[in-house]
Amino acid sequence: PSSKETPVTHNHEETLVLVKPDGVERGLTGQILARIEAKGYVITELRMLTPTREMLVKHYEEHEGKPFFEPLVEFMGSGPVVAARVTGNRVIEGFRSLAGATEPTTAAPGTIRGDLGRDWGEQVQKNLVHGSDSTLSAERELGIWFG
Ligand code: UDP
């Protein structure tokens, strides 16, 4: 196909984005959602809630048993979170690219974590956003946050 053809719904995907409690508390929700929209992704569902421990244990089940699991679950339940269902072509990989590396200090400038994330010392859990890492995770996580 020639590059002049209109890109439409090729590789259309959905992902779960969370603005974590540090992002909401710092008043960065609007900026973060604006970056997602500016990239051309579409937000099709949005809610703000303080998640229950039960939701968080399910959401982070792959990390259960790791040393950062408890602090992570505690932090994520410490205040309101904004959850978004975001759609677009290759949005799973694309949002993770927008978010940047896990640690705000080493995340590249230009990314959400690189531009807006702080170094909180040991508290690596405070890195502003979450994005699903595969189609399987996205489906599972969207079920937890949007039912
Ligand atoms: N995390 C942490 N300590 C670590 C690694 C991860 O607190 O050593 C937290 C951090 O909030 C991260 C989340 O656990 O976003 C999930 O970890 P993952 O490796 O999946 O990172 P991500 O995909 O969010 O970049």
C-alpha cells in the first residue's frame, strides 16, 4: 500500500490508562490526557475513583510477591485515580512510548514521566501513569476498571 493511502483502523486497539494518585494530586490529569489526545488517540470512557484493595490486587497480580507489591498497592489506593479507556492504532505500544521508562529520572525527556515525573527516592511507584502492556493485559485490566 502506498503511503498516500489514508491510515484508518489498521491494528486498532484499546488500552487502559491510569493517572496514578501522584498525578491527580499534582493537578496533572488534564496535561496527561491532553498528550494522549494530541497524539490522536481517542478517550472513549473516563472515570475518577479511589480503587479498592481488591481491584488493585487483581490489577497488579503479576507483581504479587515482589518487594514493591505492598507499597505499590498501598500507594495506588491512597487517593483518587483517573482511569481512561483509550483507543487507536497500536495504542498499547504507543501509550507506553508516550509514558516513558518506569523510573521518572531515567525516562526520556519528551515523555510524560520524563517531563513531569519526579524522583521520590525509594518510592518508584509514584510515576504518574499506568498503561497496559499487551492486548491480553488490556482486556483484563479494562474489565477490572470498567466492568
Ligand atoms: N514499581 C515499583 N518499584 C519497582 C518497579 C515497579 O514501585 O521496582 C511500580 C511502578 O509504579 C510501576 C509499577 O510498579 O509503574 C508496575 O511495574 P512495571 O514494571 O509493570 O512498570 P511499568 O510498566 O508501569 O513501566
